[in-house]
Amino acid sequence: MNRLNLDRRTQIISALVEGNSIRSTERMTDTHRDTIMRLMVEVGTGCAAIHNEQMRNLSCQRIQCDEIWSYVKVKQANIAKGADRTRIGDQWTFVAIDPDTKLVPAYLVGKRTRDNAVAFMGDLSERLSNRVQISSDALRSYVDAVERAFGADVDYGQVVKFYDAEPIGPGRYGPPRVTGQEKTVIAGSPDQRHISTSLVERQNLTMRMSMRRFTRLTNAFSKKVENLLAAVSLHFAHYNFVRVHK
């Protein structure tokens, strides 16, 4: 990797942030996949540091939160007995997005646990400079997490969407139609017009299109949790600081 010049490194990282897989990037740049992976981890680690430093004292008025699923090495049902379940199997990326600016001030990769929800909300609260309205789905861990992170200084509401039954046959992989939604005020006085998770759910699509390891119905996945974290950190640094949002 030390022998790669800046142009080659730029070419590799550009391919990765546009959703190309490690092996397709290998073919396009004539660079061994192990070298590409080491570069991604190196740059991703730096991106995480930049995010942590720059995403401070933010004046977001509203935040939408959600989690997106992926997995490391094997799917949860296929984990061997006695294996370390903290590092393989299902992994969730908690994401917070400002629906007005499309900024992502906080994210966290890990298991979908109460402790991680608390850590995620605690990290988000430390990056904001004012009272904020938060919207999330009805994940029960969020209620305690928001209270611990923000106390009484927050307006918080949850939204639950109801969908048609999953279609059977040729259209089964199409998105189900939303048939209704239920909004609940959890804390403070949130504006019910803005209790929504639509923008953060759209962000899930952006992640799946921009990181090959998140693409559904393929054989793309992370083999190490460190690789997943590096890929996510690289994605959000590019998303926040490089991409032009319309």
C-alpha cells in the first residue's frame, strides 16, 4: 500500500464511495484486493476522526433516527456454537439525519441493543448546541436512550408505519405500500407535522447504493467488523463533506 501514489489512492477511494465492491475496484484499478482493503481501513479510520472532530456545536432543529441492518461474516442464524457473537452475525448502523440540511451528525455501528441505543443518543446529544425535536420508530430502547441523553431538554415523538402484506410472486421484492401511520408524543412538545422517519429511511437507500456490503440479495458482506466500521465512516465523511445535496 505504501507504494501507491496519490492518484491511485484517489482512484480506489472514489470507486469505493460510489458503491463498487472490493473485487470490482481491484479489476478497475489493477490493485490487489488486500491492498484496497488496507487502504479503506486506513482512510476510514481517518474519516471517523474527522467526523468526531468536526461534527460539534451543531444547531439542528430536527433529527430523524433509524437503524439499518447488515451482517459480518455469517448471518445470525448460521453462527457456529461457541463463536464470538459480538463480532459476527447481525450488525446494525444507527443513523441520525437532519431532514432540513441532510447532514448526518451521528452514527454508530454495533448490535441492536439498549446499550448501543444509549451510546448513540448520548453521542448525538453531545454534538448539538440547542433543544431539538427527535423522531424515531418505535424501537423500545430509544425511549430510555433519549431520556438519558437529553433529559427534559428535548421534544421527542415516535412514528409507526403500517404496510400492505408482503406480496407473493413476481413483485415480492418490491417495497410494500404504506397503508397508514401512528404518531406518538413521548417527551416535550414535538410538532406532530414533523414527527417522521421518511428522510432517514431514504438515507438507508443511499447507504445501500453507496456501500456494496449493504446491498440486499447479493453475496456482498463484511468479513470483519472493523471493515464494516471503516466503510461506514468513509461513506459518511464523503456524504457530509464531499457530496453536493439537492
